[in-house]
Amino acid sequence: MTTFSASDVPSMAGRTVVVTGANSGIGRAAARVLAAKDARVVLAVRDLAKGRAAAAGMTGRVEVRRLDLADLASVRAFAEDFTEPVDVLINNAGVMIPPFSRTVDGFELQFGTNHLGHFALTNLLLPQVRERVVTVSSGGHRVGSIDFDDLGWERKPYRAMGAYAQSKLANLLFTSELQRRLSEAGSTVIATAAHPGASATNLLRFDGRSRVRYLVMKAAVGLLAQSDDDGALPTLYAAVADIPGNSYAGPRGFLETRGAPKLVGRSAKARDAEAARRLWEVSEELTEVTFPRRSLQAA
């Protein structure tokens, strides 16, 4: 397929799609398209009021349920309450370059939310997933490194962008190791990933410290960014296109900042199978959630 737009999303009638962080940005845009294509769409959001406001702007069958990825108790409660099959799980929610803070469970906020929260959610829901797990990463993964000796920035000086890049690299390593485990288990479910390019979402916020940095980044995003609707297209492509497991979708335009989606490459660190296995093992230890090998959708 040389081009892909929202009109290329097929009928999703009879399918259930869970989208985390769907109250704004590309998550909301993707959810809106899927709901219009007759999917039952569940907006998994931290703020129920904002989720309901987003749902009010969508057509079709849309539900709002509370999920705080920065709180593993909330993740477990969401998964325990969600007893129905899930055809597509879209791990979209995220935080970007906030001041240093920690999750309820004591993890650095970006790693804890962007990676560990989704890691736990995916594995808890995986026995119910029938088709696909899509995880939203970022082109920023290319400057990321996984510091296994200090994942939580407890010893080294905190760098918000470094922590963000680490979490987005973790998203891709998670996707590749999830696909390896799914294939090994004989499951028909596939794991894919996507990045929106430069998208003018509300992830970029003034952090109260460096206004100059914020204004420079905002200006750069303003010049390159595409709309939320266009930024959601790689996510939709990763969710419905006929692509293999461990695919990574992003914009086809200049520096992958904008344009119709296609399959794109990833950094050498994101292709490190040993790092992916090690990250998985560490993530299981930190979250106390493991891969549900015996209860997956089999081929």
C-alpha cells in the first residue's frame, strides 16, 4: 500500500479496541476513527471527566474506563474488571519530559508510565487479546539507552529528555520481545509499534524550569508538526494493516516527521535481542507481572 488514510481502515464491526490515553492527542484521534468504523472502543484514561468529554465527540459505541498507568494497583484493577475479549490493545498513553517525579510505585515517571505501566497492562490482558497489541514509541528512541544499572535515575543527574528516550526505546524492545514470546507460544496475536512523527499533541508542556528550551521545542514542533488526525495514522496502520509482527510504522515524509504511514527502521539499540530479553526480565521483577504463556490465543 503506497498511501494510507483513515478511509482505509476497514470495518471494525464486532471488534473491541482498548486505547490508553485516548482522551486527547493521537489516542483520541485514533479512537474516533475506530469508533466510526463500528468498533466498540474503550477509552482507558486517568481522568474520567476528560475521557467522557472526548467520548462525547465520537460516534459509535464508546466507553470510558479509568486507568492510571503510573499506579500498578490501578492497572491491575482495570485488568481484573475487564473480562471481555480484546481484539486490539493500543498502548498509546504517555508522558514527555516532565520535571523529575515518581509513580505511585516509586518508578521514574516516564519509564514507569510509558513502559512499565503498559508492560503490566499488556501481560494482564494478553489472555483476552485476539488480534494485535500496538505500542506507540517515538523517533526519540534513537537517542535513548537502557541504563540497567540505574533505570530510575537514582544515582545519575536526571535528564528529562534522556529519561523519555529511554522509555521510548523500551517500548520498541518490549514489542520485539513480546512478538518473540507470542511466536514461541504459537499465538496468532501479533505485536506492532508505531510513532506519530512530529505531532502537535499536548505531551509537550512547559515544565516550569526552562522556558527557553520549551519555547524552542514548541517552535520546532510548530514548523514540522502534523495534526493529531495525521499523527494517528501510523497507529491505525499498525493496528489494522496486513503487516508482520514486530513491524514499526511511522510517517514516510522528511525525517519521518510527517506524511502517510509506512514501515520504518529503528536504531541498532532497538534491535538488540539480548537487551530486549533482559528488559523483559527486569520489568517482570519490577511489576510482578509475567507473560501468561499457558493461556494465549493459539494458532
